[in-house]
Amino acid sequence: MNKKSKPDFSEWEKLPVLDQILADLAIYYEPDLLKEEHRAFFDFSMTNKKQIEKYRDLLLSIMYAWQKIQRYELYFTSFYPESSEISEVEALNHHIQSYLQDITIFKNKILAILGELKNDIPKVASNADEVKNFFRIGIDTIKNTFSGVAESRNPHTHKGMRFFDGQLIKGENAQGALKLLSEHLVKEVDNLFTAESKKEFFEKLRKDEEESVRKTKEWWIIGTRKNAKQSTEMLNKVLLAVRPAMYKFLKVRSPTKEISSIFSLS
């Protein structure tokens, strides 16, 4: 075979583990994707397409959730409306609530696949009790890993189902006070304040709001950048740990890796 015509699989090991697994499952789900000369190296007769489809869909849902939380550093940095009808405080609050919700979704997607594996792997494992305990520990570890995402910001700022950012709430209070005094209590303010004291107080409220927004943005930009990196590392570790057992249950190998090895030896 002409060396120039060989496909380049050298980047395979640099891919996220999630991409590697999805590529392998895609080939087992649709073997015709492979060139005929590669297809001969693999036995597709034992694969259960329904099970492959189940795990493929679970992994795709993880991928979508993971990709979304990777975007939040950009959202906190740049994604603010130009409309005067929506303030930066409101937009920032929306980003925070959305981010915490998407982090929870990401966690739940990982827990979902671990739960399925905990039920499925013992069916093909000789040490079923050990397998169940392995996944039970994994599930508890994931829960603990995510439990501090919101609490690390301010453990005393929860009310009902909503998370209140301790720094941003100062800006919300300043914004609310300014709106109340300048739009709804105009006459009362004019009667009670001198023109100079009114100007100084309103300016202080604006500065408090701006400072609150600035500090809150900085905190979440740094936090989402750090969490994006850590979530990727954690996801890789989880999938590396469960891949052998998953592949055994699904009766699959790694076509992408093995084909890469074939070419590296040729």
C-alpha cells in the first residue's frame, strides 16, 4: 500500500475519551462505515445494536452537556444584551442560574450512564458484587464532586430553588434602590434630599452596582474556566475507568485504535 495513501490516526490518543468511545460505537452500530479491508479484522456478529444505541445516546447526552458548560467562560465574559431593557445585573444573574442548572444536568448525565453500567455489567461479570460496589463508589464520588459547585461561592445565599450570588446581590440591591428612588419616589426624594446629596447618593448606588457586576464577572469567569478544565479531566478519568467493562458488556473492541496500530506497524 502506498504510504502516502494511509489515513493518519496519530491524533487518536489526543482525543477526549468520550470522542474515542463514540467513534468506536459508531463503527459497531454501522459497520459499513469501515472500508472493507478494515472490516475483516473485526467480528460484528455478536453486537447488540439496541444496547450500543442505548450507550451511544447516553454518551451523546453527556457530550452535549459537557460542550455547553465549556462555553460559560465566554458567556460570562461577553454575552450581554445591548438592550436597555435588560441590565447587566439581570443578564449576569441569568448566566449564573443557567450555569448552575447546566452543571447539574452534566452531573445527572454522568450519573445516568454509571447507573446503567451498574445494572448491566454484573450480567457479564464473574465478580458481580465487586462490580456493583465499584459503580456505587463511583456514583457517590461524582455526587460529592459536584456538591460544592454552588456552595463554594457563598453557602448562605440559597433561598428555595434559587441561588443568590453573595456579591451580585449587592448590585441588585443598589440597582433596586436607585430605580425605586429615581422612578417611584421622585417627589419624596426631592422633598427629603438636597440636590447635592441626591446626586452623591445616586452616584454611590451606580458605583456600587458597577463594582458588584465587575467583581461578580471576574469570579465567575475564573470559576467557569477552572471548572471547564476540571470537568474535562474528570470525564476522561470516569470514562477511562468504565470503558473496559462497557466494551466487555457490549462485546466491542476499539476499531479506531486497532486500525491505528495496524497502520503504525505497516
